[in-house]
Amino acid sequence: MSVSPTFEESARVAAPASREMCAAVYRGAGRVSMEQVPVPEISDGEVLIRVSACGICGTDIKKIQHGFIAPPQIFGHEVAGTVVSVGRGVQRWKAGDRVVSFHHVPCGACFYCERRLFSQCAGYKKVGLTAGFDPNGGGFAEYVRAMPWIVEHGMVAIPDGVSFEEATFVEPVNTCLKAIEKARIVAGETVLVIGQGPIGLLLMMLARLAGATVVTSDPMPERRAASSRLGATAAFDPTEGRLADEVRARSQGRGADAVLVAVPLPAAVAEALAAARPGGRVLLFAQNDPHLKIEFPAAAVGVEEKEILGSYSAAVDRQDDSARLVFSKALPVAELITHRFPLQDFEQAWSLAAKPRMNSLKVVITP
């Protein structure tokens, strides 16, 4: 494990020397096994990518912890690496290209795509990046296979001067940019972001780029400090019980125009509604647990006309925007990485990501 950032990297372009590779294989709720699995074989229109870095996402943690998906699986979808071989007919990419790859791409022509609800497209739900077993990202392995629709529409070239670790943020930044747009945040508004883990910090920074005044909350003092350092106007401790009052004090007594909930705690939704002004918006970003139930005061919606919105996954028409924000350093994503682990230490890595310590934010696997 290393906790200091490294920015100088050399592309690894050699084809696999073995037919087997190391992978972190999910074997049931709370169980991940380091195993030797076959290197994926590519077909026409596909590419093989040597994974150089893969971020651990909150969705990965939930899948592993709660067993939502039948094993075996190889997770990991914040993937950056080097193309090592290409299938017949591939023209956009060649061996040696440094790339970041999405794992979902919508069809672009269905009812949902026409309405920019890309994550509801049936084609989008078909994962196109895999390291074996049922396709599920595969970034927690040495190599991943990108299927034709990903090769054509879901891969982005990494420019010189951008590390693989930084490039892993293109997908999560996309999801956060989509959430900012879904919450209709505009310049001059007051925005509260609940939770200042890696996603909450990205939401905070993007809301600031949209021109909003942003306040945040997190029970961990180190995360509140990071939030203030990266641009939040104020960062509060929600355990003190004064969050809604603090937000109203900074918004002429009204409350936040929009509240972004970046923690999966059910109680955070009622807290968000209390902090939002009448007619304000509450966007649920972290509430993607299929078994989670949430209670909140009905009058907050039915009388005070507050909106509850949801945002899930990435938007294909924001790939270029999210890449530009990362590659131009407009978002200082490298500052969010506090821990990196080799693939062999995956169990330690995901345990830290699931139960963060005071000094931890983004955890990255470097196979």
C-alpha cells in the first residue's frame, strides 16, 4: 500500500505472457477471494485492456457487503489502463493507447434515450466490460475485455500529463455532473451536500463550478476539513443537531435551494428535507440499495412542495464534459486519493473503503 500520490507512469503495452491472471472474485456476501482466472479472450470489434488503476466505488462496496448479485463476479468499473490487443475491425484504438473505459453505453434511440434517461435504457443495463463470469466491470483484475459497443462509444483516450489514477475519476465525475444537472443547480443558489466522502466532495466542487454557494456536512472532522479546503463555504457536523438552522442562517432564513444526499443513511433524507427551503429540491445520490426503505414527513412534499429527485449512473452525452473536467485539472481529483493498494491486497482495500478511517477518502486498486 502507498499513501503518497504518484504521477509518473509508464504505459504497459505487452500482451499477456500467461493465459491466466489475478482477480478479486466475489464469492458471496462479504467474501472476496484472490484467484487465478483466464485472461479474457477478445473477438471481432473488441479490445483487451491492461488495468493500471481502478477506483473502489460505493456501489462495489454495497454489492460485496450485502450480496445483491449472485456470485461469482469480478467487480470494478472505474477503469483506466492500456490497450494491449485489438480485435479485427477495430479502427479507433491500437495497442499502447492509454484509455479510460465506461462499462455501460445506451442504445441512443429508445424511448428513454430520447428523454436522456440513459440509465433506464435496456441496452444500457447490458454491461460491456468484463474480466470473466457475468460481465460486471472487471476492473479488480489484471485485464478487462471491452465489447464492441464500449469500444465504439464508451472509451476515452487519456492525454499526456494525466495519470491513470486521475483518469479513473472520469466515470464518477460523469455521474456527479449528471446529478448536478438533475438537481437543476444554477448560479446564485445555496446548495447543501450531505456527506463529504469522495462522491460528496465531487458534488460539492461541481456545484461550486455551477456558481452555487455550497455548504456541507459530515460527522468526520477530517472530511469537513477537506471540504473546506476544496471550496465549501462552511462544513458542519450533523451530529450537533443544528444543520437545518445553520443552512437557514446562510440563506436569508429560507433554507437550501437544493440538497444533495451523498450518504446512504435513511435518516439523511429527512435531514435533507428539513434543510431545504419550501419548493426546494432534494436529490438522492447514494440511495441505490434495492432493500432500503425511507420514511419522511409527507407534508414536506405535499404542503411545502419540496421535490425529491433521483440520479443514477452516468450520462453518455456528458463523457466529453466529465473527461475535460478531469484532464484539465479543473477538478483536483488527485487530492481525493488517499490510499492505493496492489490487487493482492484487495480485501484490505475494500475493507478500508467500506469503513473509512479519519485519514481516508478515495481508495484505488493498482493491479
